[in-house]
Amino acid sequence: MTSIEISKNVRRPLSLKIFGIAVILLVLMICVTVISSFSLRQVEGLVSNLSRYYIEIEQKTSEVHVHGLNERILLERMVLDHPQISFAEAQQAVAEQRRKIADCSQPEMRKASAEIRKIFTVREDRNLLRYELTRLCAGEKLQRVEQLVGEALALEEYNSDVGKVKLLAGLLQEINYIKAARLKQHSAFEQYLKELKSDKPVSLDAVREKFEENRLDVSRKVAGITRLINEGTRTSIQNAFVLVQRAQWFGWGITLTACVIGLLLAAYISRNLVRPVRDLLTGTEQVEQGNLDVRINVTTSDEIEQLGEHFNHMVGELRQKAVIKEMFGKYVDPQVVEGLLARNSVSDSGERRVMTVFFSDIEGFTSFGESMTPGALVRLLNHYLTSVTEPIRASQGIIDKYVGDAVMAFWGPPFVQGGNPAVLACHAALMQQDRVAALQKDLPDIMGIKIGLPILRVRMGLTTGDVTVGSIGPEDARSYTVIGDTVNLASRLEGANKFYKTRIIIDDQTQGMAKDEIETRELDFLRVVGKQQAVRVYELLGRKGQIHETLVQLRDQFEMALALYRQKKWDEAFAGFKYCLEIDPNDGPSKVFIERIDDFRSRPPGDDWDGTWSSLTK
């Protein structure tokens, strides 16, 4: 059958739909990222300003406060121990040490103090030098604070914020006040040194009081700066918290929006993508169950719609094949028709394969067929062939041909899937005998008479071996069949039933392959017409473990008598077969061997006789 290619323009392909969904979600993710990054930069700017300006300003002013306390302690020491060097000398020495250190950090100041200790051995002088070093570093730190405030005021983000400008202006004012107070404090200290030189202790208390008053003013101003810094820090933290909270709310808003859009997209996908796929799956299940009238209607304008069209086309082809199979299955075995349609299991050329071949024939059909009308004969034959065909097909067998009442069938690859061809053929033969027995009971209804009914006795032969299988015949009238010695032997064994008065005879190959599933008794070592080599043949009695005890006893006794027969012990063998007739007076094989023994007594076989019996008829 020529396949039809379906071509349909896809207006909205799946790739575009999926890409569109991905773009929407990506845009939402980018929005969240951009807003979060912007808020993060703002928070980062606030934190950076805190660490760069406020924290350092607070740190420097706190150090100035600590330096003021150190200056107070050094003043008390110098009250007790008067320095010998002048203040100018101390300033010059400290300026030289300051140039040697990098900055006024605590480690560098300790380094400078260590150098002073080495150079100036007099403790009273060292106190004055340490005081001057502390004062000089405190001044530098105040200058650094003033520089930081100036840098902050120069920033655009601070200029645009009135609150921050006011805060920084207040800081600058406090710093200027601290500088003025420290200048007064230093002047009082210089006055103090002069008083020490003039040795007028009456004025020392006034100088100390003035010094302490200035120091306390500096401490209060430092505390004010700390308070302003804390206020600015708190305001910046609150602003940062607001920015973070705003970013969180925006993120949640975008997330909820994405969820809503995702749900809408999921509903869209379910309606436009999942439902057509589910319909295709349901249609496939219907086809699998044998319903070839199913048709899928998909209108998604994408590849799924194309898939639906291809599915409908495939089902249409299957429907046509089913019609062909049903039509030709009445004339050719349906499995052969199916293989021809599939063109993957049936070969046009001949192949060598191991098959089990079956032949059957109704005993005396020609004689009682002459006494029937044509209509009655056809009616009987159709019922009979239907009864024996069903077991063959049910066991994966292939009907090769019908010749009148005769049936030829075979079992083997590729039609037998996962089974033993010999076992399937033997079971099918036993089922056919049961069907024939049931048909015998129904003959009055089929024929419309009760007297003069034919007795249906069916003979069957089965063999297993190499056959040539393929489509044989002229180009316009071929038949898928098997040929070879195995086929001829099956036909001869079917005919041998007439001689042995049996119903089913199988060869040794079939018996060897199926012995675990069937009950048999060995009949003879038989040479059929057309073959030089003798074949060991068996009678098929039934399924394994399902024959009557009497039949088991008959078989065992027959096989013992057969062994004596092959040893030319005619009297013992004769007695054995006679005993078999006592078990079953109608046992045909026992009667055959009794007659044969009588003949051998008068005309004994030669010394080279191996128990073979040559059949003279087909």
C-alpha cells in the first residue's frame, strides 16, 4: 500500500509557544533581578557611606577624646615631676619623631614613644614629649574629621538630602568648637609650664582649673558629635531597611505575578498541549484494543495537530489492512496475510527452517460422502473444518491448505512466538480430537437426521525437522507453504494410522521436543514409502499426567512386549501383546504385532534384522 505523506503548514509551532513562555518568565526574572540590583546598590551606597564617613568620623572623634584624657593624666604627672626641657624644645623633638612615623595610629604612636624613651632618659622630659605627641596627633585627627565632613558635603546624594546637610553642618560646627577649645586648653598648658618655670604655685590651681574646664568642653562636644553620628547612622539604617523592605515587597509582587502568569500558562498548556496528547494516548489505547474506528480531532495549529493527522492516516491504513486481512483470511491463513501486509516476517524467497508439520484426514470420508447430498456434505465439511481449524490457530499454527477433508498445517518461526512448536502442535492435535468428539454428538442437529449418521474418525500425523518455507507458485498464483522430506513423512505417518488402527502418530523428533508435555507410547521402527531410513514412531496418547491409569498400564505392557519382539522372542512377545488385548480388546497396535509375530514364526526375519518394518502403502 502506498503511503500518503501529510503536509500541513504549522502556523504556531510548539517551539514558538515554548519559546514565548520562556521569554515571559525570563522577562519577569530580569525585572526582579534589575529591581533587586538597584535596591542592593542603594543599600550598598548607604553602608559604604556609613563605613567611609560616619564610622571613621566617630572613631577619630573618640580617639581625640581619649587623647584629651591622656593629656589630663600627663598634666597631673608633670605637676608632680617638673620637666627640665622647654616647650619649644619638646615641640621640635616631637615634630622630628612625627616625620618618622606613617600616621597617628596606636601602633605608630607606640613606636614613636619607644624612640622618645631611648633618646630622652629623664622621665619628666618624656612626659612633656608624650603630651606634645598626643596633642599633635589629636590635631591631625580633628583635621581628618573635618576633611571627611567636607568630602561628604561634596557628594551629590548628600547635597540633595536636607537632613544630611543639616547633620553634616552640625558636625562641622562641633569640630570647629572642639578645635577652639583644644587651642584654649593648649594655651592654658603653656601658661602652666611658664608658671612651673617661675615657680609661682599660687596660680597653678587656676591653670589646672582652666585646663580641666576646656577638656570637659571638648568631651561634651565629642559626645555631641557621637550623638549626631549615631543619629545619622540610625537614619541611614532606617533608609536601608526601607529600601530592603521595598525590594522584598516588589520581589513578592513580581513572584505573585509570575505565579498567576504561570497558572494561566499551565491552564493554556493543559488545554492546548496536554489535552491533545491525552486524546492521542486514548486513541492509541483504543487502537491497541482493536478499535479502528477512532479518529482524533486536534486544532492546535502546531506539530501536535500534524501528529493527529498522521495518527488518523495511520489508523486509516490499519483499517484498510484489517479489511484485507479479514477478506483474504478466509482463503489464506490470517497470520500469513498479516505477515504479507507487514512485509517483515514472511519471505518471498525460500528459507530453511525447523518446523513441526501436521496432516489430518477423516477415515472413510469418501465412502460416506457418496451417500450424502452435496448440501449436506458441504455443511458437514464446513462444521468439521471449523472445529479443527480453531485449535490450530489458537496454538499459533498456520493452516497451509485444505484438500477436501484433509488439513495441512505447520508450526514454527516466525509465527510461533516464545513457544515450543512441537508441544503446540501436539496439544492442537489433542484439542482437535476433542472437538471432533463434540462434533459427533452434534451431528443429528447439523445433518437433520438421527439414523445413518457417519462416524467421524480422524487420523493425524506430526513430524518435526528441516523444511523449505516460502511463497511457492507462479507470479500470479503463489501459495505460502512448506516442502521437504519432513512434510512427506508427516503425510505418511497420517496414513500409517490406518495400518496401526491409531489416531495420532508422531515421529521421534516431535516426541523428543515435546516429551515433557505429552504422554506417548512407542509404536514401531517404521520405514515409510519413499524413504530409505527408518523412523521411530510414537502414538500420541494425551497431555502429560492426564491419561487414564488403564492407558498407562497398556502403554507400559505394550512397550515391554515391543522390546521382546525386537529381541525375536516371539512367544514372550506374543504373550505380552495378548495381555495388552486383555487390557483393551480394541487396541489396534497389539493386534498388528500379533499378526506380525504369526508371520515371523513361519517366515523368520534375517540375522541382520533390527526391528524395522517397511510400509508398503502410503
